[in-house]
Amino acid sequence: MQQLVVVNNPKNWSLQIPGVQVVSAKEYLTDEHFSTLGSVKLYNLCRSYRYQSTGYYVSLLASARGHKPIPSVLAIQDLKSQSIIRIVSEELDRLIQSSMKPIQGDQFTLSIYFGKNLAKRYARLCSRLFQHFQAPLLRAEFVRKDGEWLLKSINHIAANDIPKEHHPFVVEAAQDYFRKKSTATSPRNSRYDLAILVNPEEKMPPSDEKAIQRFIRAAESLDFYVELITKDDYARLNEFDALFIRETTSVNHHTYRLARRAAAEGLVVIDDPESILKCTNKVYLAELIKKHKIPAPKTLIISPENRGMVAEKLGFPCIIKQPDSSFSVGVVKVDNASEFELTTAQLFENSDLLIVQEFIPTSFDWRVGIINRKPVYVCRYYMARKHWQIYEHAGDGKTHTGRVDTLPVDQAPAQVVEVALKSAAFIGDGLYGVDLKEVNGQVYLIEINDNPSIDSGCEDFVLKDELYKIIMQEILIRIERKKERSVK
């Protein structure tokens, strides 16, 4: 991947970085040669990113040309957004307080050069801020208010504003950054770049290591360059053409922020942010089910004020669900009124609304895997031994699960597949796992999951490697569709 540094006037550019071509903004914007270049990583170091300024248009045209600008237009807008700055300040609060603790005054300015500062004690803070605000040269202003440090503003700085005594460090930081970028690029001339988001520390990831390797092989067979990334690679998203999330998602979580960022940068994203938003909140799903008259267990949305109606309308036993529960965590079965009162009191501490459903005992749940409105696998997930759920989280910290049967789609009950397809269509055209129960010939929708489990030997039991290729093929189709639209 060719690396370009774009500045207003190269004659005034005093930082010599080997292996990087420095061009003027005017040249980049007007010379046809640059519009025909294919794989380009562009570092926009213009004096200003003001709306409709030269610097703004450099990033805007770079995106239109399929180049990968830093900062992107989205990142430029983030630098101006006080709401984004406030959110980042809250998210990094613990790190900000610990980093600023030795400072005596009430104001502090932090210079960030390609994610680094001369003082090593600010290394982690600079790295995290650079992940959020992806501009090569930044200046962050902090203020102390009521004894707590807050991020007041963060702005791009022009190369000419860098103190001369900092120049050697900036060159070193830039060289280190460019060196990492050049070695992180594809070892061969692949068609597209795919990032797979994983969390090596996650205890119950949606795909095990063998499944991840099968995804990689399937993608490589379609001429993708594939790289496993983590949340720490937030700043690198625009290096890729697509993001495939294989970490358990949640709205109040970095997975959602990465999905939103990737989608805004023009990447193909599975799971897309809208699917995460809809699927990870059971209050939304309950209302969706009600609106479209999808067969489901009797369901109530309760608040602390109206929870008394549950005994009359549903009775006991019943199931209480925290809206963002997953893998059976935050899902509780209560057998009587006293258990109900105790459990709801605890769960209402985290959410103003809860879901309560009638208890329908079955020996297994159906799961239909769907991508782009087409079923690709069907499983029976059996309940954990002597338990009413698929997952049993024991008091010793261990998790027990029931066995899994996987069927060819055409051998599964037609009504199960039909209800699953109809339900998932109300969410979108992403990758979903639809959970259902079947009782006396009646099928009930339990929930629709984005980011469904795909583990080796389970969901892939029937299709084997073909399952992974189907999903990667869909990502490829979506990338090419985006490219075609951008050309038109």
C-alpha cells in the first residue's frame, strides 16, 4: 500500500520521513494521477480541517477515490463535537485521573504525535486518544473541575506549530508508525482487506479458535487479506474494506462503537450497528414481536411501578430477562411472588425496564442461522442437564451446556424455518441466529440474536467449510456492490 503525506506546501515541510511520499494538497486534489491510484494510505497534515477548506477536501476526495485517509471526514467531525469529546472523557476517566494525578495546576496541554508523547507516562492515554480521534498530530486540553480532570477539547495541530525541539521525536514517532503500517499490509496483492474483531480474553466468544481459523481460510480462498483485530485497533478500521465481528456485542460497548465507526467509514460490517442496536435489547424485540403479531410466549414489559400486574397476567413460574442479557446471563426463572420481588429489585438497579415472559418448558430450543434472509443452518440446542436453560452458570464459576444437534435446513420443520425467516426480516439482512420453541405443533419466537454462535463441530456440522465460505462470500458480494455504486 502506497503511503502519502499531504501538506499545504511541501517546501515548508521540515520533517523528513524515509519511504513516505510528500505531496501538496493542491497537487493531490487536481492531478489526475492521484485519482487513478489504487491502494493508498493517506495522512492529511494540512494546516486546517475547517469545513470546505483544502484540508477538508483532501480527506473527502480520498474517501471518494477509495483511498484510506487519516483523519477521515468522520474523524474530522468528531474533533469538533463536544458530545463526542464528553463521551470519550467519561470512557477514559480512570486513565485520565491516574495520568494527571502528579500535575499541580488546573490546566494541562498534551501533545500527541502519531499516538505518542515525549513523556512515557502519558503513553497509554495518548494511544487511547489517538484511537478515538484519528488525526496524526493532536493537542488535547484538560481542565480540573471539582478535583476531577476532564478532557475539555482536542484539536488538530499543523506541522508548523510543532516546537522545533520536538521535531526529532515527531520524526521518530512517524517513522515507527509508518513502519508498522507498511508491515501490517497484505503480504500479497489481495483483492480486499478484511478485519475480524475478536477478544482473546472473552470466556464465551461467539466463535472458538478453530472456527475463526476456518473463517480466515474461507476468506483467503476468496482472495481476502485477513487480519484479526481487537478493540485496540479502533484507529485502524479505515485500513480495511470490511469488518466481521466475532466478539459478543452490546450497545454500551466498544463492539457497537467499532461497528458504527466502520459503517460510517464505508466498510461492509457484520454485525451492522443497527442490528446490534435492535437485537441486543429485548424491550425492542418484545415490541417488534407485538407489532408484527409474531407468535411468541406471553410477554410483558415492566417497570418498578407496574410490576405488580405480573402475578395476575402471567402467574408463576415466569422468566425475567434483563434487556441486554446474553448467553443466559441476566435471565432468571422465578417460582413465586417473593422470588419475583427479590429478583426484580436486583435487576431494576441496572435497567428501568425488564422483560417478563411465561415459562414454556421444552427439552431443546431451535436455532435457525440466517444471512441475507436465507437460512444456512438449523440446530437443536438442548437444555443443560437437570436445568431449564441451555447454559447453566454454576456457583463455582463454571458454565455447563447441553448437547447440540445440527440438521440440514431442508430436514428441519418447515414452520420453524418460516417463522425464523419472517422474524429476522424485520431486523435486516445481516447474520442472525433466531431462537424458537416448538410445542404441540406451535412455533414460538424466543429471540433474534445478532452475532450468533458459530463453533467448530456445532453449527458447521452439516455444511462444514461451506458454511464459512457462504458467510465470507456474502461479505465479498457486499464489498463489490459498494465499489460498483461508488464508481457510478
